[in-house]
Amino acid sequence: MSTLQAVRGMHDILPEDMPYWARLEQTLRDLFDAYGYSEVRLPIVEKTELFLRSIGEVTDIVEKEMYSFDDRNGESLTLRPEGTAGSVRAGIEHGLVQPQQTHKWWYSGPMFRHERPQKGRYRQFHQVGIEVFGLEGPDIDVELILLTRRLWQMLGLSTVVQLEINTLGSPESRHTFRQLLVDYFSAHRDRLDEDSLRRLERNPLRILDSKNPDLKDLIEGAPRLHDSLDDESRAHFAQLQAMLAGAGVAFVVNPHLVRGLDYYNRTVFEWKTDRLGAQAAVAAGGRYDGLVAQLGGKSVPAIGCAFGMERVVALLQDLGVAPAVAQVDVYVVLAGDAAVRVGFQLTEAWRDAVPGLRMVVNCGGGSFKAQFRRADRSHARWAVILGEDEVQKQVITLKPLREQGEQRQVAWMMVGATLKSLCG
Ligand code: HAM
């Protein structure tokens, strides 16, 4: 019989990887607490229409990457490809996203995109995202960037990530720019690849994002969005740059950074690395001042970004930024029937006596030797041995495995207090 395998592009995260994930998640949680962001948990499945209306119908995600299916009542649903659309939907639905009110949210969880899998690119991947509603000025843009910079510092990744920023201006200035781009690329139609030809009709800005090296020169010579910018966006972007410089943040202005989702305006940014091959962006985001109104809410400015968790974990692993090995305090060796019979009663009492005690009780029997081997593999600091002899004398033998000290016997009555002084 053939064995079953996970769906292509969808990965198991096994215990050996978990310390990296746990460290990253805990660091993010601490950061969000420190900056005053509240957690939200939103559904993994939303109505397909939500993504059509927010991400945009002429984007790679909507055109070819969504996991959509008909519910039993015929309604089209989609596994969320990202978290911004659902956040806006929830904010409107609960009446939370209102003019003159500020909300700072974060979320985490799996996202789904039917992309071609490769290192750093998966079909189920995990994001931690931030969304801020109600703030228009560039100060909040700076705060998101500073929070992210602090994350890299806390994780020891500052030297392998670079910040790129750009502005997309207002919808009107984008419209003017779009026409200039269509004119320019139409004049060079014969040099475009198939993907770009398709984009020319439907989403010409995305041609700027092309990874095809043959198009590099053509793209370099294309009209610049900055030349069509409206005055307010220009001022917003100038302020953003001045504030970043004032805060000592290093950045590069990349005029070709356009992002793959349609809802952005003004500030967009990506944190990139050259350590992960083609999958360069480890975190990315920007403003989406029009999206709340576009989805039926009031006009409320917003900005957010998301971290690609697999990619940050890959960087941690690549750099050998090893998290502490999970510690076990005590491994309990139970040898013989009598020991197994009293074992759980005793060990549960020790757990009561020493809250938080990390204790692995041997299950599945085995010789002394086999049990010690398991104790060693668990990285426990101490072994507690309970054999026939110990049961008879109502003692345990305490043996240091990674600590200094002599092996000794301790009366059952005193084990709780002893473990508390050693491990509590
Ligand atoms: P995004 O650029 O599509 O933006 O995704 C954010 C991050 O998720 C990327 O920079 C990357 O690290 C990670 N990511 C994306 N696709 C994959 C994949 N297939 N495999 C592994 N990692 C991936 C958004 O999703 C926006 N919602 C971000 C945002 C929040 N903008 C405003 N608020």
C-alpha cells in the first residue's frame, strides 16, 4: 500500500524546528505588548469576494493562486491568502474601524497560495501581521518600521536584512502613471515577455516588478512614478524619509517596489535579504488608505505589514542563531513493577510541590540501561531513580546527569523540597 504524503508545498513543522519558531513567536508577542498592539484571531476561510474586492482581480494571487471552493450551499469560499482583507472585514463588521479612532492589531496564522514551491516559498505558509487603522501621518509608518528593526536586533538578524521603501502616491497619480507606462511599454511591445504582455493590458505597474533579467534595461528606462506624484504624497514621503533618517534607520528608496496586491497607496516597504535565494522579502507592507471605504466602511486610513515566518526561521537557522535547547529538569527512571505502581502517585505529588518542574517520567518500561539512555537523550539535569530497593526503603536515588554533585538517596517525604531547591 502506498504511504500518504503531505500536500505539495504544505509542510510539517517538527520538534527540532520548534525552538526557532517558539523563540520568534515569543519575541514578536513581547514586542507587540511593548508597543501596545492587541491580538486578533480571524477565520482562515472567508468569502472569495472579499479577496477579489481587496487584493484585486488582476493580481497573481487572485488570478492563479487562491484555494477557492464551493461550500455545500454553493457559496464560493477561499482559504485566506493573506490577513489584511480579513482584518478590514472584521473591523468594519464589528463597527470598530471608525474615523478618528485608532486600532492597532496583530495576528498570526497560516496563509494559502498556490505558488510554485521552492525554498522559502510554500503553499501553506505562516504570517504574523500588523494592521493599524485610523492614522494618516507618516509617524505610524515609521513606528512599524522601528518595531520591525527592533525585531531584527532582538533576533540577531540586523546585518542580513535591508529596508527598501517607495511611495505609490494617490489613486489619481497612479492612474496618470499607469497611462504613461502603457504608452511606454506599448512602444516596446516586441521586447516584452509573455507575462509582461498580459500585464500590459490589465496591470501594467506589475511589469516593473518583473524578475526577468532581459527586461532589466527596459524597466530601468521606464517612466518613474515619482514624476507623476501628487504634492501631498510627495510631502508624506519626504517626511517619512526625514523621520527614518532622524531615527537612524538605514533604507534604500526603490522606485520599482510596487507590491503584488492592489490595495496599497503611498508608503510601501519591504525588508529583504540576500540569504534566501530568489525569495528575498522577509517582511513587507504598506498603506492602504482606501481599502476600508472600498469594502463598505467609512473612510479610514490604514497601514500594516506582515512577516513571512518560514523565511525568518530559515534566516535564524542559516545563521546558526540557535535557541536554547528545551531543558528537562528531571527524568524519572522506574525499574520494576512496584516502582511503576507507586510512580505516578509520587511524581504527581512532586509536580504539586514544584510548579513548573520539567519532569519526564519513563513510560514504556525498559531496562535500567535503556531508561538511562532515554534520560540522557532528554538532556535532563537530574535522574530520579525508583527501583525495587528504593520502594522498599521509601527513598529515591538522585543522580546528577549534567550537574555537579554526588549521587544520594532522599526520603520520599523530602523529595518535593529537594527538587524545589534544585530546580524551582
Ligand atoms: P505579502 O508581501 O504578500 O504581503 O506577504 C508578506 C510576507 O509573507 C512576504 O514578505 C513573505 O515573507 C511572506 N510570504 C508571502 N508569500 C509566501 C509564500 N508563498 N511562502 C512563504 N512566505 C511567503 C501581504 O500578505 C500583506 N497582507 C502584508 C500587509 C499587511 N500589508 C498591509 N498589512
